[in-house]
Amino acid sequence: MTASAMPCPARLAPSPPRSSSPSPQSIGRAAVLALHDELALSPKPGLVTLVSRGSHTDMDAHTFMRSLFALRGYFTTIAERGAEGAPFEVLEHCGREAETRMLVATGGINTHRGAIFMLGLLCASAGALSAIGVAPHPCLLRRALLDRWGEALARRCQRPSALPGGLAARRLGLRGASAEAALGFPVLFETAVPALQCARARGLATREARLDTLFHVMAVLDDSNLAHRGGLEGLRLAQHAARDFLAAGGAGRPGGLEAAEALGQRFVQRRLSPGGAADTLAAACWMHRIGALDADAPEPAV
């Protein structure tokens, strides 16, 4: 995994408001649309799509749409809290309330817990930038996240988790979602963003660009959902399969979509579902939607 070459200023300084600084409402709307982008992408190995349950027997696209409807106000609210400079405890409270609404809407099924955490923090970071009239460049989003809430996220990372993915990550010595957040989401900013930028620069269609981005993330992420469902063996199988898929030419090659479909059948047989990679893809789609990505980026390593 290689870092993207994005120049970062030493600090975030206020500037006059610009039309390129999205409002909290635009930030929140982009988050909901990005989660729909992820849901609509197909074929995704083991993941729910509009036409497939993937490796899941307890949820489908309708479950995800009910969840999205319940969460539509959360991302705007947490962007507003970020713009106000709220402490991490306030953001965390917003996230817990959103999770409760999700579970009520889905009948207790976890569709978007990871996205509530990850995209919520990113929306808060974008809100913080918007408040000082700064456009949401990826580097500045990451800096805002770490500067404002990094210490609290590091403390949160030390808490024992009662969630299945967190338990699996701790048991297997993996870098789970809390650790990713405390480090400023390195897989998102150093792998997913360059992968999506590169795919767009190469002229790939939207579906192929997003699918390649998903596979780049799968290749390197310690996906606790994969670890929970398939153990360390399942996680490593998925990582190696993703690397092989990309090495063969990815989604844009002749037969690429068929190869992804075939890989999905293998994932279903093993009950594997790369939910953490799906959340990361949604976050990259969100950055595209708020105008944070440009077209020139180096090819990411896998």
C-alpha cells in the first residue's frame, strides 16, 4: 500500500467562504447517495446488491434502503456538529442515536454500523472545513479529522469492543475499525482514493472504476467482517483473491465483470462478506460526490 502524493499545508487556516465548500446539507446528502452507490454496485463478492443478497441470509436491498432512509438526517447533523467544533463525545452520541434508528428500521439487523462510524467522522471533518471556507481536499479532510478528534479516537481504540468484528480483530491481532480511525483511515486515503482517482484518469466507466477500487481495498484492509465470518483464513483468502483479480487486469479487462461474479460465488460458498471494504468504497464515493477528488493520481500498489 502506498501513500498518495498530496501536498499538505502545515495547518488549516480560515479563508473566505467559497462555492467549493459544501454545506452540511450537501455533505450529508452526498453520504446517503454514496451509500446507495455502494449498494447499487454489482457484482460485488459476498456483498448485498440491488439484485443479490451476497453471503447474507438476513438482509437484502430492501433492508439497506430502509436503513438509508432512517439515516438520511444523521450525516447532515454530524456535519453540523463538526462545523460547530463539537468534541468527540458529541459525535459519538450522534452515532449511537443513528445506530438505534438503523436497528429500529431494519428489525435489529446491522446494515450500516461501520458506515455510521466512518462516514460520520468524515462528514464531521468536512463540516469543520466548510465552517472555515476550506474545500474538502482528501489531505485536508484527514488532517482535520486527526487534528480535531485524533486524541479521542486513540483513546477509543483502547476500549474493549463487544461487537463481533471488534472481537475478531482483537483476537487475531488485526487493525480493526477503531485503529483505522485513530490513524486517520490510512486504507481510505492511501489506497482507495488513489485507486479511484487512477481508474477515473484511465477512463474506466463508473462501475468498473468503483469495482477496481473495492478490490484494491480488499487486497490490503484488515477487514474485521471477513475475519469474523471466515477467520484469519477467510480474510487472507479474500485478500489474495483481490490481488489476483487486479493482477489479471481488474474489472476493465475483457471478462473482468464475469471474473468478479465468479469470485462472488466462491465468497458465498465460504460465507465471506467484505463489509469493511464496502464502507471504505462508500467513503471514497462520498469524496467524489463532494468534489474532493481530482483525476491525476499514481497507480496504487497492492
